[in-house]
Amino acid sequence: MRIFLPLLFITYLGGITLFTHSHVVNGVIIVHSHPFKGEHEHTEVQLETIFYLSSFILSSLPELLTAASAFLFVLRILGTSLIERIIYVKPCSSVNLRAPPLSC
């Protein structure tokens, strides 16, 4: 994994930066990247998929923040350690190794 993940990241970064090109479809310029040789064309379905993937916006940020705060609250409750305080009371016995005054 130490070698695979950086190699995967470098491959992905190289793919999106080295192979960028554009197509003009009905007066609209579509820019994307993938390895190719020479001139090529895309079908309408492929161009529509490229359009939707490139304009994807995550609009659920408020719900994400609410869920994250609730998760952190539950995690805080579960992570709180229970503290028991034990008070040791020395019993009075008849044999004391200390001289008076000794109070029991």
C-alpha cells in the first residue's frame, strides 16, 4: 500500500494534467482529459456523462455539518471514561505503630 497509493495518485494526476483536450459540440466547448492518440470523437452519451461529472456539485453541506456534529457529540459521550473515586478509610485497630494523639 505504501507504494501503490502514491503510484495511483501520480498516475491520476498525470492523466488529468497531461491529456487535457477540448471538443466543440453545438457551439459549446467541452474540456476533459483522457489518454488518446490523434483525432477522436465521442458519442452524445459520452459527452453528456462528461458534462454531468464535470459539473457535479455537492449541495448537502448543511446536512453534512449537522451529521458531523451529532457524530462528534455521540463520540464524546462514548469516549468519556467513567471515574470512580474510592476513599480508603484506615480502620482503627488495637495495634498502632504510632504514638498518641491518634484519632479513630
